[in-house]
Amino acid sequence: MYLIKKLIVCLDQTELDDTLIEFASFISKVNQTKKVYFVNVIRNLSIPKEVLEEFPNLVDNMISERKKAMKSKVKANFNGYEKTDVSFVVREGSLSKKILKLAEDKSADMIVMGRKVNLPGTGIASLRLARRASCSLLIVPEGSTPKVDKLLVPIDFSEYSKDALEEAVLIAKKYGNTQIICQNVYHVPSGYHFTGKTYEEFAAVMEKNAKANFAKFIKKIDTKSVSITPVYTVDEDEDPVQDIVSLAVELQVGGIIIGAKGRTAATALFIGSMAERLIQVNESMPLLVTRPKGKNAGILEYILEI
């Protein structure tokens, strides 16, 4: 994976901005980030033509006011790497399209956005950005605090699980003293009773198989001597994502890291059902959706037309 040299942080003038700026500071310090773009998008304005003719500077004044407010908040709260260059961007239009276009134009390494839980408003369309961004996406629930003492990586032994674990290893090496928990959620097939075994006996068979797969999987990864603990969870209610979130809460991890399934332009809109559901239901922990940089290149123009 890669260092975060160019970072986009999505602000919306709510209390959530304080949390996002804190995370931006944290990322900037450890990665020695070169550039941070703090971005605010004014949703499509429906201002009558007659009003604009009477007040031709209305939109420009609104943008100037937003930018001034952003600068004030960032100045008060941003404490990143001393050589990080900070820019402020205000756009008017479709939020997801403007963020996607900016990420592509600036060749961003990561987008940081918020997840509202109790605060009013719906926040940013995280699922749309996760599907279409050309870089990794960090989704931060309100009230979160940057910490990386424990990281949870759900794995199914696929290539995109490998991406996620390699990113976790890189983070652990950069931050130091980090434990990585790899969780494989397995289920007992409905026809297990035809084997003559009990549910518990067949669950043991499935866990043994998962352990064998993990042994093969981990050999493909340079763990850099980072502590990696495998955890095997039987899915008893056909909801593996809830099993993941429950373990994250139980262990109080600093974040969940999952790989985006789409690794090429042809598959870029498909991030995987587990990643999609994690984005939808996780309100507790920061969630990093990793994607090798630039893997969505070539479809941006198509995306922006959707």
C-alpha cells in the first residue's frame, strides 16, 4: 500500500468537523502528509434567475463565507505535520460528484468523511463514495478518537482481504505498538445433519478448515513482525457483519479495515456485499475501506454522468 501524501477531508459546518480535523491531524503527523484539502460542498442551489440578477454576488459571497468559516475552524483545531500544506475548497453542486472529481484531479490517497449518529442531517453519501472513489475512504463516526492500539480486519482469504491486512500491517509499523485482529466469520451449512454430525461437531469442522485457510493466507503476507491474532466466529444468525461489529465493540478496537472488492475499472462499482453492509450499519468505529490507488481510473467520466 502507500503513504497518505494527499488527503481530502469533507467538512459540513457541524460539530462533526472537529472530529474530522482531529483525525486529519493524526494522519498528517504520522504520514508526513504533503497536502490536506479541507472541502465543503454547497448542495445544488435553486436560486431564481431574477434573484441572481438582482444580487449577482450572492453565490460568490456564500462561498467566501464558507471558506472563511472553514479556515477559522481548521486554524483552531488542526495540529498536523508542520510541513503539511493546507488548502480550502468550496464547491457548489452534487456533493458526491464534486468530491470524486476533486479526488481524481488531485490524485488523492485518501478521503476522510464523517458518519452522523445523533447529529442532525444525513451526512455524506458514504456508500456512493466507497463504490466510486479512486482511493481509500475513511468513514469516521461522530465522537470518535484517533487510536490504533487495536485494528480489526475481517478476512475471507480473498485478494481484497489481503489488501486490507497489508494496509493494517503498514499502519501498525508506522504507529507502533499495534495489535491486529483478523476475524473470519464462518457458517455451518444447512445440510450439515446429513453428515451424521451434530451442529457443534460440524462447526468444529468448519473452524478447522478456516484455520487451515488462514495458515495458507498469512504466508502470502509480509507481516513485518507485527502481532496478528486470528479470531474465528461462527455466524449463527446469518448476519456476519453484525458479528464483526460486535467483536469490534467488545474489543474496543481503534478501527475496522476492509478491502474494496472492485480492483479494476470493470469491477470498480462493486465493493463487496460485506463492505457495503458494514458502511450501512457500523456506527461505532472508524471504518477504512481500502482500494489500491487509481484502480477506478478510466471510468470517472462514466461515473460523473450517473
